[in-house]
Amino acid sequence: MGGSFRLNLSWSASRGKEFARCPRENWFGRYASWGWWKERPRGKKFEVLMHKQLTSLLAFTGLCVHEAIERWFELRRGGETLSGDELYEEARERFREGWRASTGGLWRDDPRKCAHLIEHHYDEELSEERTGKARARLEAASRFFTDSPLLKTARDAHPDTWLALESLDSFPFSGVDVYAVPDFVHREGDEVHIWDWKTGRPREADRFQLSVYALFAMHKWGTQPEAIRLHAAYLGEGSVESREVSSDELEEMSENIAASLAPMQDGHYDPDEEEVDLSKFPPSGAPMECPGCRFRGICPEAVL
């Protein structure tokens, strides 16, 4: 990596949630590892990077499902497909590979390229019951994706109608790039359908994320709100929540993003040129969020 680029402030639904949960966690995640590639020998910045890449068993299970479904669509583009059994095997092999990387310490060379589970890092017990539930969720999610009539619209969408597939993109908002990574977007007639694959249970945050994707669709493709259809597909639970959006909802969403951005803009700094003012990143997630935080092993403010 070169040294000519700068750390610019950006926003996404996950980053906004992270800052709201604990600004100090956000500082560790977005600023404290900046410049790790220039650190010789490896030191504190690399250590922060390693903690930044930690993921939970639940989140890793979801990632394996996402990657397997992305592979399903890639094959579909070429005229092939995967059965429920084959999709499950694809997801399970990714899970096995990541598990081996996590337990074998393969992440030590470059934490960005290998799975590293929080549970392994902090020597938490991973019972056969928990790992068994993860594998069962992989299978249930895979079979629901390939077999459920609730997902037929997505599966049958012709590749010529696809607008996005797990692709990172952004749109400008008050001088800041707002990032979005919709799982799958396709056009059907005058409508744009936005799909979000979930392996966990429904949460209010899911609606918020999909509303951000609706704003993205307006900026990216000029889609009018009344033509947008949002689908939260809870693959592990076997359900789909579909809804329309309104101009009023998206206006409110814009206000929510602006409110989320304000304290982040206030604290933003250039770590290449400026010293951090940690009072702008208070550890206000403590003690409630500390036990599950990936930075708890290096955060002096962590309450465990």
C-alpha cells in the first residue's frame, strides 16, 4: 500500500450502529490501526488490525452463507445452478476452511484474509451444541434459498436484469460517502427489488439497513421510492419480510443519517497529521457492550 491516500470520513449503517453502540469501539475500528502497513516492525497498529478483523461464530456463519449464495449467482450467470445440497456443501466447506484458519493461526500473516473467531481468540468455550447449531443454520439457510417459493423472484431473475450482487458502492451525502453493499438487486419491469440475506432473527436494524439501500437505489439508478421493493430474507428462520417504501420514510431516513453523522464528523481527524482527542470517542458502551466487543482485550476502558 502507498502512503498517498488519506482516511476520509464515511458512513454506513454498520458504522453508524457501531458509533452509537460505543464511540471508543468506533475509534479502534476506524482510526487506531490506520497506517499499520507502514509499521516496522509490527506493533500496536497491527495488533489493533488483528482485533478489528475478529468475527463471532454467528457472524462467520452468516458470511459463509452469503459467499455461497454469491457463488450460486455467479454460476447462474453462466447458465448453471446449485441444488440445496450443493449450496449447503459450498457453505459448509467455507465454514470448515475458515475454522481451520482460525484455529491454526493462519490469520497471523494477514488478518484481513483469514477467518479469526472471537471465541477462539478469547478462549471462549465453543460447545458441540453451538457448533452444531451453526452447521444446522448453514443447512437450513441453503435449502430455504434454493427451495422456497418465497425466493423464486430472486432466483428466477434473468442476469440481464441484475443491478448489484454483493458489490460495495456509495453515494454522496452532505459531503460524505455513504457506503452500501446490497446482497442482490434486480429490476422487474418498472420495479427495483433489493434483497438482504439474513441468517439470524429479525431485528429493527434490518429495516434501517434496507431503507439505506433504498436511498442508494435512488442515487445509483434514479429509482423513484414507489418503484422500490425491499426484501429481508431470513434464511435460517425460513421467512421473508417484503415491503414498499415512501418518500416520507426516506426523508426521515436522511434525517437519521444526518443525526448519526454529526458526532462522527465532530470527532473525525486525520491520523497521519493530527493527534486524537479521545474525548470525542467516549467509551459509553461500557459496561453493557464490553463483554462482546472484539477490542475488549486491548481497550483500557473495557469493563469485564
